[in-house]
Amino acid sequence: MNQKYQARIYVTLRPSVVDPAGTAVQSGLAHMGYTDVESVRIGKYIEVNLSATDEAQAHTQLDRMCDQLFANPVIENYRIELDDGE
Amino acid sequence: MKFGIIVFPGSNCDRDVVYVTRDLLGQPTRTIWHEETDLHDVDVVVIPGGFSYGDYLRCGAIARFSPIMKQVIAHAEQGKYVLGICNGFQVLTEAGLLPGALVRNRDLHFICDRVPLQVEHTDSIWTQGYSNTPTINLPIAHGEGCYHADPDTLDRLESNGQVLFRYAGINPNGSLNNIAGICNEAKNVIGMMPHPERAADPLLGNADGIHLFKSLI
């Protein structure tokens, strides 16, 4: 019997990759007066609802989805949070 | 030489390439919808510019899983020619046929311009027509053209002579090592952000791009 799961996936740029959009937002913050902000990095947040036999199988599938599609390992890292989807 | 131009939903430079290979150069050419799965009759695969799948998620990330891409990868592995222009370059890096990735332009703008390029290594099939013109001008039009790769990959690209085009003037997009176009190690797969097909007809005032296509035939 398959279980329902909800995954929250955070895709972020690797630290070695320049994030000009983050830098632009940081300069906006500076104009607002937040001059103590040291850095801003912008990433992506993805929600996936899926069913799987158990948590481990859901994780395996999501890892593969992230490696192949959600993130590009050349420039991005990802983190998965998994919850019971009921 | 028979040319096959891959068309994804959102490709928009496919017909420009067809005009060059079929009308200007008189070569047999067909467009190949991305859901097709057979390209055995084709000698050169061209992945054209555009915004495949709306550039959602990352440029080229979804196109890379279109049915035709398995055949494109097989075609490349057989040593046959694959040319990716602009979005096509992004698709080829996502597909793992070329190293590195293309990220957001340094200054965040979509750039539409004509830029000077240094042609490196005129001994490749793609660049042999430029031995007398080391500097050329080609149009660029992209928002995500900043070439990124880790330092080891960059070293390998440079020492293997895989960087075929470099921005010669001001680096427009922040690309590492001013890279505008690279090939794979076997040199049968090339990806480039500039658009040679948009500068191939002398009527448009610049035909620097035609030599890349002429070199193949």
C-alpha cells in the first residue's frame, strides 16, 4: 500500500557560483537602510506531492529527480524535506 | 551533408538555421520535432536558439528530457556532428554533452548586441574556415549566457584546446575566461552563445557566421 508524501525541495546556487540577482537584492536592502546585511543568495523552492511504498523509497526517487532535473549539480545544491502527505 | 534542426516547443531560431543550410548553402535539411525518435538520416544535428519549454526551471533543463535527446546523445557518441546555438548550447550542457553550465548574465540584463569574438584553434571542423579571420563579429541575444565551470574543468578545456570562441572586446555577460563557445574533447560537439545563423547572409551586412556552416560541407 503506497503512502502519500509531500516533499519540500530547496535548490541553492553553489557557493562558488556568483549570484548577481542576490547581489542586486542586497543593494536594495542597503537602500532601505539594512547596511549590515552581509550577503543575499536567491534559490528555488519546489513542492512535490508523491506516493511511495515508504519514506526511503520516496527519498530515493526525489534524490534522482533532483540530480537529474530540479538541480544542476554543476552550479546548484539541493536539500529535501519530506513529510507525511495525509 | 544533411542537416537536422531540432525543434522544441519554444525554439525560435530553427527557421533561421534552415535558411542558412538549405537556402544559402543548398544542403538537404529537415526540421525534427522534439517528439520524433529517429535521426539516422542526418549528418549534422543543430539545436537552435530560443526558449525551449519557456526556459522554466533552468534554460535547457526540460528540453534535455525530450524524446529526441536520446538520439542526439547517441548521434554525438558515434562521433557525428552536433551544433548547439544559444539555447542549444544550454541544452547541450544540461544533457552532459558539453561541460559546465550557463547562468544568469553578470549584469542581469538580457543582452541583444553584436560582439567581437576571437576564434581560437582554427584546426577544428567548426573553425577551420576562420584561419584568415581570427576576429569576427556575431550577434548575441541571451539572458543566461554566463559560462560557468569549476577550475579543473576550465583548465582541461583550455589545455585541450576546447575553447573555440572567446569574447574579444568587453566580456558582455561575465563568462569565465571570456568563453563564448566550446567543444567537447572529441571536437564533434560544439556549443556557442553567439548566433552564426543570424550573420550568414551578406544582405544583412555581416556574413561572418556562414563559414562555421561552410566548414562542415
